[in-house]
Amino acid sequence: MTGGLLAAPLAVEAQPAGKVYRIGVLAGEDSPSWEAFRQALRQLGYVEGSNTAIEWRWSEGRLERFPDFAAELVSLKLDLIVASTYPGTLAAKNATKTIPIIMVAVADPVRIGLIASLVRPGGNITGPTLLAGTEMVAKHLELLKEAVPNLSRVAVLWNPANPMHVVRLREVEVAGRSLGVQPQILKAQGPEEFDSAFAAMTRARAGALYVVGDPMFNQHRTRLAELAAKRRLPAVYELKDQAEAGGLMAYGPNTPDIYRRAATYVDKILKGANPGDLPVEQPTKFELIINLKAAKALGLTIPQSLLQRADQVIE
């Protein structure tokens, strides 16, 4: 920490005197990951309220807010926009072709058409992305199979308002066939649809639940964990926050690390780099979080082989 604090003034001195950088942030909610972003910016010499002004826009899980927020940020004549998740980044892309956009926590940006390639994204979008594809979906289903003996049917909760989920559902079908697991696809476009979705899981005798990553689902992570516990459904999530909120397991990239790396993109672009020339980075750190308190409430014994591979065990 001391080294970062000492390095910050040097970075500030390298910036134009009196310059105030204007950054827009378009995201679902404030979180520890955004605090990691703030800290990394400070260590690079960008101090909010001093030489940096940040316009924060939180959708609070409501994806329909992103387009209006994106248009609002564009009207503020910012130096760049940092947008998290696919819906946020897509809204920013649709709002501007000139302001640099740093995407954060977007899976498969090439396949979904945000950028041309990982090595040379082109256009005005770049940033650290999530590793995605069938292998990640298969990993979530494998974890459920290992935790739940004789698992054959898995409920999959998705949000039709999230365009990325159409891609993810195709991956679920492929991974399910290869693992001998039958997915039961259930939608929820808002929290008012949670109860009916979970009732359908019970009627279909689902043995476990996979919650596809989504800003709205993460906003209501505690409610989802409570419903899964009530229906006695072992659940796996894509974000650490969701296991910490009471979910059984989470597996995915280390999100604070991704957000810290987003700050390095901010630094490069503010120093003159073209976003279309900056290669998109994929994550190198992945975490498995297991909530033993949730397992106990479900009457589930987590195999020792699985516990030994966990990066964090919540007692």
C-alpha cells in the first residue's frame, strides 16, 4: 500500500498542470470491485475531486436505464466512459462512436459484436473482459454435479432483457449434453418474477440451480439466495458477491482484479492511446467460493475434494 501511495504523486506530476480529467461510469451498482477501481486510479495519480471528476450512473439492476444514462453521459463531453457488463457497454456503444469506452466484465465481446478482435478491437471500445464460452458454463455445471450426488436436472435462471443471455443459453445446452445434465430454462426479467420461476423449478423437480450472471440478479442476490434455500436448491453463481450473500457456490474471474486493470486502460487512453489499438485482456485469476453455512442449511455435505480446491470457504 505504501509503495502505491508514494508512486501516486509522481504520476500526477507527469500530467498536464491544472488538467481535470472527466470520466463517466455506467454500471449496475456500486460494489467492492468499483472500490478496487478507485484505488487503482489513485495509485496511478487520478484523484477524484482533485484532478479527476467522475460521473457515476447506477442502474440498480434495471437494464432499461442504461440507454438513458449512456446518452446523459455522452452529453457531458467526457474524456472517456467506463461501462460494466454487456448491457451497459452496448448502451454506451450505441450512444457514441467517438468517446473512448472501456468495457469491464463483458463476456465474449467478439462473438457478441462489441469489438472486431481481442488483439485489435478497433472502434472506440477496449478493456479487460471475462473469459466466457462453453468451457465456463460447463465448469459451473461440473461444480454442481460434484456437489450434488446423482444430479440430472438443473434449473437455469436467465434474464431475457439481457441480450448476452441468448448466447449463454446456447452454451448451457451444449454443456448440458456433454455432461449428461438436462437444463430447465426459466426466465425472470425482474424480481417480481422470481417466485413463479422458483415455483416452476420445484414442479419440475430440479436438483440444483445455475444463475446466469446479470446485473439485476446481482442486485437482488440476497433474495435469490433466500429463495434457493427455501426451495432447497443448491445453487451456483458467477460472482463472488452472490456466494457471500448466501448462495452455495460461486465460480468466476477475480472481479476486483479486472476492475483494477480497467484503471490501467483509463491511464493509457488519457495519455493518448487509441482504444481500438489496445488489446483486450482476458482474466488470469479465477476463484471458487463455497458457502458452508448455505450447505448446512440445505443438508448438503460438500465433498472434501471440492473444499480443497476452494479459494474461499465461508463458514
